Amino acid sequence: MIANADDADPGFVGHHLRSKGYAFTECHRERPSEWPELDGTDLVLLLGSEWSVYWPRVADSVDAECALVKSAHEQGIPVLGICFGAQIVAHALGGSVERAARPEVGWHRIDSDVPDTLATGPWLQWHFDVCRIPQTFTELARSESGPQAFTAKRTLATQFHPEANESMLARWTAGSPDELARLGLSADGVMADTRRFVSQSRPAAERLVDWFCDAIANS
């Protein structure tokens, strides 16, 4: 699992993967030299981040994560990228990432081509960048802001946060009052929506993980 040191909670996705027998080695983006080799890895999980892939000050860490994703993808090691993790997938495998004309924060619905397995939401969104997906990938879902899910081989990327739970959002909203205010949102409002929607998003996240794992098993 690749995450920032101060935000490494895999939430509902991690809980459901653990119920399927997966165990995580927590790897921090800030220290790529400490990451283990991919040998023996069954799955790579890339969590979100406050970073953008094009920030010069994190270029070395982004390059290291992109190299890992490219190697895993080419070896057929399953990769699940979430939000910044999805942007890393795009950046590493022939797509691009840029500042979004329409940032998304809060709970939003998406347009899904496979709604029985990838629900239309509401899903938690918290991103200011947008992916341009690699040509070799198939887009599975989208919103007015851009692609929301895309896949190729044994790699799946979601711009939304299927892992998001109440404790996670409590941290994020407490640390972002000014950012939320600029978007016309409030911490209390986002938390109220979170308490309202996690009862739907949790089973939807579990269906998504089940579908991903079944696709791995059958590929």
C-alpha cells in the first residue's frame, strides 16, 4: 500500500480487502528508498494524497511511484489506484494530469457504464486535478469534471474515494476549513452528508472490490 505518512487509512477498501485475506505493507510516499521490491506482491493499492503529480517539489517521489506502477502493470500485478493513485496510474502509463477546470469536493454522483458493479454513487470526491486516461485504458465512468474510473489489464483506477469513511472525513474536513469555504462548503455540511451517504458507499465499495478481485482471478 502506497500512501502519505500522515494519511494512510485504506478505509472501506482496505477493510474489505483484509476480509479477503490480503495484508498490507504500508509504504510512505515520502520515503521511496524504503519500499520493498515487488517480488511476491499480490496487489498494489495506491491511496490519495494532497500532492499533485506535477509539483516540482515531489518529483522524485512521483517518479518512484510511477516506476513502481509501470513495473507492476507490465508484470500483471494487480493495481488499484484511488484519486491521486489514479492520477499516478494515468501519469505513469501514457496519460496525463492537469489542473481541473471544475474541481470536485464532497459527495457526487457519477455516470457509470457498469452500474451493477461500479455504482453511480454518491461517492466522496476530493480533487483539484483531472486525468487524461492512457489510450490503452477503457473508461468506465465519468462526471462533468472528467474521467472517474478506468481500467486496463489488471489495473483499475478511480478518481473518487470508495474507501472514504466517517473518521477519514473528520480529519480531512478539520484540516481544510478555508479550502471548503472557497468552494461554498463547510466542514459541518460535508460531515452531515458523509453520515448520510456512507451507509450506501460502503456496500458499493465492497461490490467494487469484489468485482476487481473477481476480474483479477479470471484474468
